[in-house]
Amino acid sequence: MRSASSGDPALEAILFALFLFACIYWVRALHLAREGAGFILQNLIHAAIVFVVAFFLFGAAQRQTNMLQEQRVVFAGLIALVFLIVEGKTRSRHIPRSIRKAVIARDLKGARFNPRKHHIDHVWPFSRGGSHTSDNLRVMNKKENLKKGSKRPRFRDMW
């Protein structure tokens, strides 16, 4: 009987291939959603700055009252959370005209864009962080796009 560390080479190759495909998929997904990821990081950085400022302000209050260190952290965290909810930036659904024209020219190759038949589709859905970049946009049949909804794309649909 073989030990667990010396597994079947064919099984190890299959597992490695699956792991590699999963990594490629998620790296591509992050690339397509880079605009959304940037907004998330920007909002988190602003919330962290608010947390640090509130933490130091509550430090001054801690010396004058009997506030505990844990209370100081909780209050600063609550203020940062409220800031994130109230002041967090949202992304616009507007696709710039130049990018829209470039995507139509690339995908339709000179044919006319008909809004009754075509949609501009996000490969990685906008609702999941997809960006308005030309590599994440494509012209798609209206019925197919509405059927697809905001599902994550399959591996073959990402290229």
C-alpha cells in the first residue's frame, strides 16, 4: 500500500491542471474587474484613515473618562463603518462613448449596431465588479445577454 505522500502521478497531474485552470480563471477575473477592485480598495483605505483618526480622537477622550481600550476600538470601528456606508463612492454604469465605439467597431467589424438586436455586455458582470474597459466589454445578441444575466462567465467565455 502506498503512503499518502507518494500519490499516483496521473492524479497529481490532473489536480495540478485543475488548480492551474482555477488560478488562470481568477487572475483573468481580477483583471476584468480591476476597476471594481480599485473602488473597493479606495473605499477601504478611506475607512481605515477614518478609523485611525477616530481611534486617536477617542484616545484623548480615554484619558479624561474611564473609557476602556476595547471601547475605543469599537467606537472608532463604528465611526469608520458609518463613514463607509454613508460616504463610500459608487461606480457609474455609464460606458464612455469612445470605449463603446471601439467595442462596437471591434466586434461588429463595420456592421451597424442595432439597439433592438444588440447589447453591450460585460464579460465579467458589472454587478460583480466588472470594469468598463474594452477587454471586458463585447457586443452580444440582446436575447443572449438578457438570458445570461449577472452570472459569472465560464472559463471559455472569458477570452
